[in-house]
Amino acid sequence: METKKTILIIEDEPHIVLGLKDALEFEGFRVVTAEAGREGCQVARQEPPNAVLLDLMLPDMNGYQVCEELRRLDPFVPIIMLTARSAEADKIRGLDSGADDYVTKPFSVGELVARVRAILRRANRKSSDAFEFTLGEATVNITAHTIQRKGEKAESLSFYEVELLRFLFERAGTPVSREDILNRVWGIDASPTNRTIDNFIVKLRKKVEKSPNQPEHILTVYGFGYKLVT
Ligand code: CA
């Protein structure tokens, strides 16, 4: 029998926890919950989850701190942030702290469950196609989820950073549309915006490029999308 995937919900609003727990259990997931940040990190340490749903506003720590702590425990675990704030600045900060995806409250439980499924499908793929490649002076290791620029310390890559780099690498030299990226990397049942992609590109350029403002590898194709040059 296939072991159930464990989803950790860190959220202090009981009705949201209940709704999500029911829906995820109905889908065949095992659900563990915590109503505060410290407790959530503790649960993650004891029972490493396959994915985390993390509220931004918690009573003891904020979601960003929790996210960083969870990333220290497991650099690869997919983390979806639940936030009542929709301002772009918050999203960018959340992505910097290592979240993979966002939903803004109020959200539909059905949509969130679909995103969890999509993110886990992609996470499953990673063990079967292990490889690394170089981009100028940077070596990307898809298996280890790291990037290392010559003479510098290796940096970890989040789940979607790896997926986005992998997708661009598979099509290196060819312009790839934002729509294609959304469909192939995030999956059609998830619904991030074009802006999400652009935020990820900004983060990746900081890790890949010698001068992120004058990229040599991850190029913008105006009005269309991006192109990777190896
Ligand atoms: Ca809250």
C-alpha cells in the first residue's frame, strides 16, 4: 500500500484548519496541524511533512520566520503560504524567505487542494531525473537543489526555482512564453500570475548572474517571456 503523504498545516484560525484538514483527508492525505509557529517547526522536526501550508500571521512568530526555519530543516519541502495580504511587496518577501507558492485569503479550499496536488506531483519527479548543468560560472545541481557560482558558497534553490531553471534549460536558446512556463512549471490547475514568474526570475538572476541587472543567461524576451542562454 502506498504510504500517505503528510501535509502540515500551520494556522491559528480553527475554521480554516478544519476546512483544509477535511478536504485534504478526503483526498487521501495525512494531515498534521499546529496553531503557532514554534509548534509548527517542532511538528515538522518530529514528522517531516511532504508539504506545508503556512499562515503568514501567527500568534508567536510571523510566517516569514517560520518559513526560514522550515527551510533550514528541509530545503526542498514545498511551502504554500496562506496570506490575507495581497500586496506585491509581501509576496516578494515571502518568496525570498523560501515559500514556493501563495494563496490569498479568502481562498477556495478546492483550489488550494489542487495546488497541493500539483506541487506534490512535481516534487515526486525530482528523484527520477537527476542531473546538473552549468550556466556560465554557475553550476546548477538539480538533485541537490543547489547553485554554486565559481569561488562562492553553494546556495540552495527552492522547489519552483529548480523547476523553472530545469524547464528553461530543457529549452535553452529558445524563447519560452510566460504562458508555457505557467502551464509546464506550475501546472494548469494552479493559478499563479505572470508577476509570480517575474519575481522568480529576479531571484534566480541574483543567484545565477554575475550582474543581475545585466543578465547574460536568463534573458527577457520583451512582451513574450524568457530565454535561457548557457
Ligand atoms: Ca492567522
